Amino acid sequence: MVRARTQRMLQLSLVVALAGAVWVSFRAQSPVREVSLLVTGGTVVTVDGARGIFAPGAVAVDGTDIVAVGPAADISNRFSARDRIDATGSVVIPGLINTHTHAPMVLYRGLADDVSLMDWLQRYIFPAEAKTVSPEMVRTGTRLAILEMIQSGTTAFADMYYFEEEIARVAKAAGMRAVPGQTIIQFPVADAKTPADGLTRAEAFIKEFQDDELIVPAVAPHAMYTLDAKSLVASRALANKYGVPVLIHFAETAAEVKNSETEHKMTPVRYLDSIGFWGPRTLAAHGVWVTAAEMPILRKHGVGISHNPESNMKLASGIAPVPEFMTAGLTVGLGTDGAASNNDLDMFEAMRQAALLHKLHSGDPRVIPAPAALEMATIAGARSLGLDRLIGSLEPGKRADLAVVSMASARQTPMYDPVSHLVYATRGDDVRTVVINGRVVMRDRKMLTLDEPAVLAEARKMAGSVRAAVTPATK
């Protein structure tokens, strides 16, 4: 019996050993998948549903897509790459998404400060635009804006301006993801004399960029105070026809609400609802003066909100009820607004100001904690634009839009919580490397898709023309 038991144990041990040898052999012979890019060694903040963080972590990219995210050792065992980015000492995050800006208006940065919104628009910006906006100006300003955005970790932006096809072309050439909206406005502007002209341009623009890998064309009725009901309804109809987003300024100031109540006997929320304007894939910028009773209307129609804390503060427009929006189930992304009213396009600053502003306003330090602020700048921004299945988090199957943020400076040392650092300590110039749609567009602060010296020289030259055109009007 003893001898038989011993023989069985020896046989079992041999089987186990053989199985182990087969497994090791299988692992050794199992091919390591080759991908186009590995980002490895840094702390990976995924902003996925589980709020996963891998330290150290890695992201495997093949072509335009993320194929794996996880611990660095695991990813290195499973993948090899033709190109590698060493993110040691850095945090890897989803690319930031700026949900509201006017890219060419970087050329008006500092042109008029310390005035109210309507004064700023009517005395300074509208006159300046009447004299200086052209396709050349738009191209020059957009290159400068995209340079600034990429250098500060933004990989996608929503835009509202004129000659929007030029903005889209510049963005595409720079490898930048964009949701550009062709502006529809009541009075004559540089690219359209009437709202009908603007709608015709918008339709041609949509057709040019339909199904583009980087560009999602949109219709951008400027605001209810610069458009009549007919033009607002026509803008919605055009967007519905092609299934594209609608971008609009909305409830930005108390004066706008008062004028709406005087003219239409309704607030902006209710007026736009009454004419059938609200609908899917609508992004309403600002929403400062929205009441709790009106929020269900916006939620019913799936309207996203772009919160722009810096321009709202600088223009003294008010404080948007962001915590209340979130409680009501609305999606809130972050925007910088144009650099003419901010005065920069740094989304890290927008995150920080959003978190701090609402803590102060509410008297509750728990309001808009760091993870929520980061989500507003990433996955919530993507969701507000209807792009969350593609971008906004680091997950397999999504597009490879990401930024590598250095944590090496004195200001970033020591680091206990990477999300806290991203919101409360990081600045745009901490960004070292940026990948958009799987393409490295900036590596170690060197731009690869834009000629930085040429962009800056071109912008300075154009600024001289802007100054010459507007100086008499702004004195």
C-alpha cells in the first residue's frame, strides 16, 4: 500500500511538473503583440468608470486606438512597440477637452479687459472683428490657439467662430481633434451677411467634414439675443438633418435673462424650449442664470453644459450653479472661453478655478472635489459633446488621446495623490508629451505638427494689423 501510494504521488508530481513545463513553454512561445506605441513607467490616471490608477502603469496604442491599459510590468510582458514614451516621473492622463472657445480670438488677447460682457462685445470685440476678421486672420489665430492648447495638454476643443472651415482645416493639419461650429448670427459679419447665408455656409462646412476622423462639424447659433426665432429653429433643423451637434451661448448674464423675460415673457430656458430648439447633442455654453426648476427641461432634452469659470468671473457674469446641475443629472464639461475674455486656454487653470470657485460660493470644501474637476475636463466634456464612446478616458477601444504631465518640479514635490496634483498644483507648461488619435504631436515639449517659431512670428505680425485697425476705436 505504501509503495503504491508513493508511486501515485510520484506520478502526480510528474504530471504537475509536465503541466508547468508546458505552460512555461506556451508562455515563452506565445507571441508578444507588436503595437505602434507604448507609454510606460508613469502613473496612469484612466478616468474610467472605476477611476483606475496604475502606478507605475502603461498604455498600449496600436494605430489610432488604445488596446490595453494596466500595470507597467503586465503591459511590457504582453506588448512590444515600434515607438516608446518613457513617462517615468510623470502622470499620464486622457487628453483634456475644452468644450467652449473661439480659437482665432487669441489675437484679441488683452485687447479689452475689466469691462462687462455686453460692453466688451459692443464697444470692443464686435468693432474689432468687423475690421480684422478674414480667412487669413482665422488661420493665423487658430494655429496660435492650437499651439497653446496642445502645449497645455488639450487634445480636443469645441469652437464657435467665423470661417469655421479654415479652423477645421488648420486643426486637421495640426493633428488636433475639434468640434468646430459655424456661427449663425443676425447681423452682417465677415463670412455671412445674413443668418440664411450663415446656414448655407454651415451646410457646406458639414458636408466637407462629415465622417472625418478628427473633425466633427457643428452648427453654432450665437445666442438667443443675437438671433430671431426663425433663425434659431432653422439652426436646429439643419443640425437634425445631418445629426451634428449644436453649440450656443446661453443664459450667460442676468441682463440676458431680464431681456428675455421682457421680450418673450419667458426665461431663456423656457423660450428656447417653447420654439423647439432644445434637442440631442446640444452644448449650451455658460448657463450661469438657470434655476433649479428649469434644469429638468435641459435634462429631458439631453443638453450638455459648458462651464467657463474664468471668463464668467472676469466679466462678472455670475457663478453657474454647477453642483446643482450635477445633482439634477446634467452633464457639465469645462471650457476656457476665448482668450480674449479669459485670457488663456489652459484647461488646468480652468479645473482649478472651477473647484475653488464652487467651494467658496457654497461654503462647502467638499463641493467639486479634485476627481470631479478632472472628470469635467475629460470624460464629462466628451459626454457633453456626444464623443464619450471615443475619447475622454484611457480605456481599450477608445482613441489614443493622452497627455504626459511631468511631476518633477518643486511645485509638484512630494506627490501623494496624482489627481489632487493635477487639479490643484499643475499648470499647462508641466505637460511634456501629447498624443492625439495615436499620433505624437508634441514630444518632450517639441512640437511635431506645427512650426512653433513660424506660428509665433505670424501671430505677432497679425497683431500689428489688429492694433492698427482697432486703436482709434478703443481709446
